[in-house]
Amino acid sequence: MRRRSRRFLQIIKEVEQGLLYKPIDAIVLLQKISNIKFIETIEAHIALGLDPKYADQQLRSTVMLPKGTGKKIKVAVITTGEKISHAIAAKADIVGHEDLVQEIMNGRLDFDKLIATMDVMPLIAKLGKVLGPKGLMPSPKAGTVVTDIAGAIKEFKSGKLEYRVDRSGILHVPFGKLNFSALDLLLNLTSLYNSVDKNRPSGSKGKYWKSIYLSSTMGPSIPVDTNFLKDASIL
């Protein structure tokens, strides 16, 4: 059984057991009880009525968080020809063609997002075994196989992120830092909710939204009432 620290046992007393919190109240509470020396990330853990072993119940998409993630994203780009200079001008952190593919094959993974243009997809197909387990393999669904390189770089650096359900049908999505204002975090969370709702898989049957818990890096999980996310004006 996992042993919890004295600090954790003290702060969890602040969470009222059996209560479904309003999202804004859960966010404010996580901010209030945070007492560690670094700025924690806040995450949403969303249980959906999906069985990802079926192709028509898999969920993978992207969302633009209007207030950003609070994390500096390092973007790598694999492309060719004049598009290399376009990527450099758009302030990609790493840019290359066959040379970068080889570096990745040799173990280079010092980036958060890998963007590719369609014309190099045959070249990077062999990277699947390296990038797949890390969730870094470029994909149209993830918004990382693009024609507009500059636009894609700007979006990911500004707060666009990818989400996908795990094998249990649960999403684990960071949506900001605890030093954001509570209203900014609520806006990000509402955008995530709307994106997940909009991208409901065609094979989803019955109840789609099962539960949402909010937690911080070193904090407890707090259950929230999804009804308050259906209308961003309800706080």
C-alpha cells in the first residue's frame, strides 16, 4: 500500500469527502492547499464511457488552451527544401531532414513536439518504434503532420496540446499551472471539456461523461460536477 506523507495527509483534510465540487471551487482549493516550493501543474483526469480496444471508441485529438499551458514547449521539425528555412524563421527549436531522422534513430529525444510535413512521412516511418512509445510520432490527428509549418509551431508554443484516452478510457490532461488565475484555469478546463465533447467517437454508447477529477502535481484529487462545464458562464 502506498504510504502518504504527513504533508499530504494534512492537506487532504481540506477536501470534503463525498462532495462534487464546482470546477472553480476545486481549482481555488488546489491553489489554496499547495504548499511546496515549485509551481505545480494542474491536471484533469477524465473517465469516459469508452472502450478503446474498439477502433470506433478511440479518442485522440487536440485542443487550443486559450491561456496556454504554462510550459515552454520545445518543437522539432522534420521537413525538406525551402520549408526548412520557413521552420527556422518560425522559431522551431530543432530543424532538420535526413540528418535529424538519423539523430532521433540514435536516441535524440530532447523535444516536446515533433512536427513533419507530408512529403517526409515515408522517411520518418521507421521512427515509429522510437517515437510511438513516447507519444511523439507525427500524426494528422495530433495536428503534427502539417502543410502550414509556421502556424503549427505557433499553436503548439501558444498552448495547443494533444490528448488521447488510455487503455482504461481515461484522459490525463495538464491544463495549466497553479499560479494562473483561477478564472484562466477555468477557461482552459472549459475549452478542454468542449473539445472532448465535440470529438465524441462514433462508437460511443450510453453515458459518455463518467467523472472528472482535478489534481495538482503533489496534491489530492478533487471530483468535480461536469454540469458546471457545459456552460462556461456558470461558476
